[in-house]
Amino acid sequence: MSNLTLILLAAGSSSRFELDVKKQWLRIQNKPLWQFVAQKLQKSQLFSKIIITSSSDDIEFMKNYDDFTFVVGGDSRQASLKNALESVDSEFVLVSDIARACISEEFLNKIIQKKSEADCIVPYLKVNDTIVYENTTIDRDKVKRIQTPQLSRTSILKNALNTDDEFTDESSAIVAYGGTRAFILGEDDAHKITHIQDLNKIPCLNPPSDITLSGTGFDVHAFDNTTKMFLGGVEIESDFGFKAHSDGDVAIHALIDALLGAAGMGDIGMMFPDTLDEYKGIDSKELLKRVVTKLYNFGFIIINVDVTIAAQKPRIGKYKLQMRKTIAKILNIDFAMVNIKATTTEKLGFIGRGEGVGVIANANLKYFDWTKQEKTKVED
């Protein structure tokens, strides 16, 4: 059994990436970046365990993709690392960032072979340009550009991070603690993705798949004569509304399920449990906005949606265009890409008896194409 654990840090907000999608959710063919990196390193068979840190918003969705050990990260890189170290019991730990996507197995082996030389093994790159600090030119041969992954003795790293001081890498914490570090020449290909333009410098990444992802949603709600009726994000003139924990907008609820289904993100009940008071009486448009934000954060683009409303009453024909425009604005697509259909059940069943409304919705998504966005950013 290997005495080495791998920690991959993927809990960041990608605030410097300047796009709605988080960089850890960029698709490499059909895999999000974090999974692509983790599986690539897993193939080396060098690690007894692979731990991935994640934000609390992402972790449940990550678990749908793979069976690595997932740990909720903290408010900083260091806090995330400390959380992950609680699950490490091996003698050594290798720490890297998901954004460093093209680490070679040869590079890993070079780092591991040095593990007995110091408390932390640190890869670095030489600086080729003239370096000026404030107004003083510095000897560039004495400057190192530090990279990850870094290999540390687990016990030393845990102790070194038991402080309120913040460090940008493991070796700085270990040296401040009194430990030792040894340097090894790094790899240019192990470049870190910080800005969208950095994707130009990452040789091992293939474009996202161009497949279409489809999902279906279905929901029903009974009538309630004590509430207002909201359907498709629009208030409907009616003597009754819907019996529900939220405002009861059955069309938006079905649409949310269709969007979540296409993305493989569960269903509306999982994301917005009706047992929580925070969702009691909530405007369903607000729920849809939250879902759309998650979709874009997780690397999806909405293509089009189609909603069929089955209702014996009320008549909704005059509201369909307003519904399309309201939903399209939230989805951030043209309202021509939102279709609303209305039908009856020919007086059959609970809908035909005028007891409620049923809705079926379909949604199509695609992956965010970072190759096109990256080219646009570079040209700008």
C-alpha cells in the first residue's frame, strides 16, 4: 500500500477567471476539469487515496461523477487544505491544484523520488526575464517561480498549518514552522489556469463534447381558493391559485426539473426541500434564477425549452407570450427559444374535473465551449 495521499484543491470561486462558469467545471470532452485531472493522476497508481476539496455548493454534484473522497473546503486555499488533511493518515501527502491540469507521470515520479531529502519537495521554474522589485533590479538567477504539486511529510505540514498566519503554498508554511524544503526543476506544461487566456498554454486539454443534453420535468398542483395563481412566472386572473409550499407555479416547477434533469443535477425537491421555511411562499421565479446560476456555474448553456400546460381551467392563451418572455429573461436566452403550449384533457381525470393543473417540460443544454470564449478573450 502506498504511503502517499493526493489532495486536489477545487473549492475556489474562480473569481479571477472572469466568466460565469467555474474553471473546475470546464468540460474536457464530457468530463469536468476536476474529474479529468483526478482520473489522469489516478492512472499513475501512486496514491493510496485521492481527496478533492469542493465548495459546499458543488460537493453533492461532484459526488454524482466519481467516488473519490470529497471534503468541503474553506474560505481560503489554506483552510481547504487543512480540512482535507483531517482525512489524511499516510506518511506523505502530495498537494496540487485542479487548475494545474497537465502534470505528467514522469514529473510526479521525479518529485516522489526526492521525498527523503526534505520536509517539503517543491518544483519551480527559472525566471528568464529581468526582474525589478520596486526600483531595484534583482538577480534573476536567485528568483524561483514556485509550482505545485508539492510533496510534504504529513505530520510536519499539519503542524505548520496550525496557525492563523496565511501562506500561499505548503513550502512557505513548512519553512516558517522550522522545517526544510528542497527544490526540483518544474515543468512548463504544468501551467496553472488562472485566467481564461491561460488555456492557450495548456497542451493536454481537448475541447468539450458538442452533444445535446435533454431533460424532462413533470409536476401537478391542486387548486386552492385562498391563494393567487402564478403560472409560467405570470400572475393569472383567477379566483383560485395552487396548493403548494411555494407560490405553486407548476409550470416553472416542471421547467426546473427539466433543466436539472438535463444537467444530471437531481430534482427540485432535492435542491429546494419543502420542509424548509425559507422556501415557504417563495416566488418560483427566484428558484428558477438560482437553478440557472448553478447551471452556468457548472459549465452548461441552455439551448431551448418547451413547456406543455394541461388545464381545463383557467384559459391561459392570452398569457403565453408573456410567459415566454418572462422565462426567457431568466434563462438568458431569446424568447423564440422558449415554447409554451396549452391543452386540455377533454374533461378527463382530475385536470378535466377542474381540480388542478399538470405540466410537462423539456429542456436542452450543451456544454460551455471554452475554446471559443478563450479565443474571443485573447483577440480582445
